[in-house]
Amino acid sequence: MKELTIRRADKRDIDAIADLEKICFSTPWSRKSIAHELTENRVAVYIVAEIDGRVVGYGGMWHIIDEAHITNVAVMPEFRRKRVASAIITIMIEVSVRKGIHRFTLEVRSSNEAARTLYSSFGFKEAGLRKGYYEDNGEDAVIMWRDPAEPLKN
């Protein structure tokens, strides 16, 4: 794999993130929602992963008082299992910790074993279930927490 660059997302990344959403999720966020996140949402922090200037992954979170809520992590299918998502999550945690945020939460599809395993490797623990959370098929979401900040295992 060529050199991976991780950086803070900005408005020039709206279309690339919208494209990733369509590829990676059955109910993608709209371009309008992504634009709002990147240009207007004061609590939103988005990170992109690039290879040769091409956005191949991204992660988003909201800093809400003393917690970070991870909203999405997505990687182009051809770049999965190459540590791109791990790099994104590592930077998301580091950015948050620098701001004094040590508690993290997220929801993940109950069927998404790969993502659950990845989050577990960062110290996230399963803490509950949101029944019927996903609108596209009524699938449950597993609630995961990382609290307090633990040394990164990656």
C-alpha cells in the first residue's frame, strides 16, 4: 500500500465522504447532512484517510462536553484490512484526548463482527443494545463504550 495520510476533513472533502457513504452504508447520510457536519456543526470532528490524494476512508465524531460520540467510520472496500480504519480511530482518539475527552461511545450493527472486533481492540466494551435501531432492516445496534481512556493497543 502506498503512503497513508490522515488529516482533518474540511469542506473540500464533502463529495468524497458522500461517495464513501453510498459505497459503505445501506442508509448513507445525504450530501447535505455531510456538508452540515463539516461546515456548521460546532461539535463535529471529521478525519479523512488519503492515499495518493484520494480519500479512501473517513471517521466522524461529535465532542459533546466530556464525551466523544463516534458517528461513522468508513473505508473503501479495496482498502479494508490494511489498517486504514485503525489509523483513523487512533487519530480520532488522540485528537479527543488532547482536548481532554477520555470517554467514547458508538453504535455498531450487531451483525458487523469485523467492526465490533476492531473497536474492541481499542478498548471499547459492549454495554447495551438498541433494538431495531437501523431503519433499513430493523437490525439492532450494539452500544459500545471506551471509558476512561486506556492505552492504545494498536
